[in-house]
Amino acid sequence: LVIFLAFLAVSEAFKTDSVAEFLSRPAPAFVSKLRGQDLADYVNAVQPFFRANYSKASEERAKQLMQLDTVVPNGKILTTTTVPDIPESFDAREKWPFCKSLGFIHDQSACGSCWAVSGASTMSDRLCIQTKGKDQTLLSDADLVSCCHACNPAGGCNGAWPYFAWQYVMTNGICSGGYPEDENVCKPYPFLPCEPHVGQPHSPCPADGYKTPACKLECQSSYKTKYQNDKHYAESAYYMPAGDVKSIQTEIMTHGPVQAVFIVYSDFPLYKKGIYVPTPGAKEIGKHAIKIIGWGVENNTPYWLIANSYNLDWGEGGYFRMVRGYNAGNIEGWVSAGMMKA
């Protein structure tokens, strides 16, 4: 403990604003063993990029990650010509303000469905963008979670790879969805938010998380359209060239948000605000799928603008920013998307 406290004091004096310098520093062996408040204190002491905050909620959310050994499927890699003038900042919500789905933040609750939630959200955005706002359908993450049996050996609430979801929707389609209380949709998300949330009273989360719901090829009784008649289909599925930041930016500017998966380190569940830069030495604890909607620069640090699925009271209003151009957690290596049939 004495050595740890002494290290904190020294680290505070040697903070750097350079991401490259920070990431190149050797990590003390004890960092991988830090948990809870000790880890938050360490993270806040050694770097200026983001603020860490420990809470019971951070522990709960760490339980709902994809496993580190989640299958990464091979797939088509998009060949793209990059836009010559990529702006310093971009926000899909500002380019396509008529697409309401771009402003929605979802809550995956106590289910490892990040792959499906971010997938259905990205598909909804792209459907709206492709139809120039004429089709505002929110597509069903519940349909993917319960019925995509080919989405990885685990699938459902146990996690799966986003590319599988796009392939599934090409063949099987996806029905309309929405929040748990929505009645005028085919399959709303089945799980309500559960504790703990800031200022939002909810029921406790199940100790072992929610189980994958059974696949039902029908809509809820309040919705009168037949399941098969409610489907939208994807026309294509592809990966972006690994590590090609400009290609990823071009894709977002041209066709809308993309999905990405990154390795989650033990400091990520503690994220409160700022630009997330993984702390050297932090332990790998899982993988997480999210939706990238844009990018920017703050204090000379480039970042991705990302929509998460942890509700509005997490991070920066449900969003977070992650360092761009360093392939942190391989976030620029596992980017996928597709086009919808519109």
C-alpha cells in the first residue's frame, strides 16, 4: 500500500498530455490487480484524458460484457475511396437531423446484448439515412437477441459478433422494435432497466443477469401487423479495412454510423467523462460492441464519438469519447456495417 501511494504521488507530478507518451510508458505490475476505488484513484492520478468514478453500477455493467474469446468471423472487407477533405469534427446527428434514431440511447440492462442493441440501432440509422428520413422504423434488438441462433455459439445475452447480426438480417430480416413499454411495434426490448441508476428507481438486476428470451416468430398482441410482413432486410454486410481511420470516417460521413467492438479493460467500467484512453497495465476483462457516430479533437487529443447502451445516466449523457488513431483496444480493427434494402 505504501508503494502504491508513493507511486500515485509521483505519477501526479509526471502527468502528460501526450497520448503517445502515456501509452508508451511501462505499466507497473500491480495495476492489473487494482479494483474498485483503488483503480479509480490510480487512473485519475496517472492521466488527464478522462475521469474515472467507482460505483456499484460500474461493477454491474462489467458483468454484461462479451467474453474475450468471442468468435471473430471472417467476412467481406469494404474497398473504399476516402474523401479528400475529412473535417476535424463530425457528428451524424447534425448531418442527418431528420433521423430521430440517431439521438436515441438504449439500455441493454442485465443482458450481454451490446452486439444486438448497437446492431439494431446502426441498422435503424442507416435505413433512415438511405430513405432520406422517409422510413423512421426502429429495428428490433429483441429480434436479434432471441432469434439469431447463428450469431456465435453463445449468442443472445451471452454476447455475439456484430458481423453475424448483419448476415442474419440479410437472410432473415428484422422486425420493428423499441423500448420495453412501446406497444405500437412488433418486438420491443424485453428487459427493463434495472438498478443501479442515478436518480432512477428500478428493480434490482438479477444476480446472474437475464437469460436469452425464447425466439417467437410473431409480434406482440398490441401490434396488428404480421411478423413476416414487418421485416426489413440488409442488402450487404462488411468490415472496414482494419486500422484505416480515414476509411472509417469516410464510411460514417457517407452512409452513417458504424458498429465497432473493442477490448474492454478494467478501467473502462469506471468511465465518467472525457476521452477514454486505456490505462497501460489495466486488465483485459471482455469485449463490448458500440456504435460510432462521429469524431472530434479536444486539447489536441483526437477521439471517436460513441453511443453506448448503458442508459442516459452513464458517461456523457449515454455517450463516451474514445481516443482515435491509436487502435486502442483494437477499436479501429473490428469495425463493421452494411447497407439496408430501402
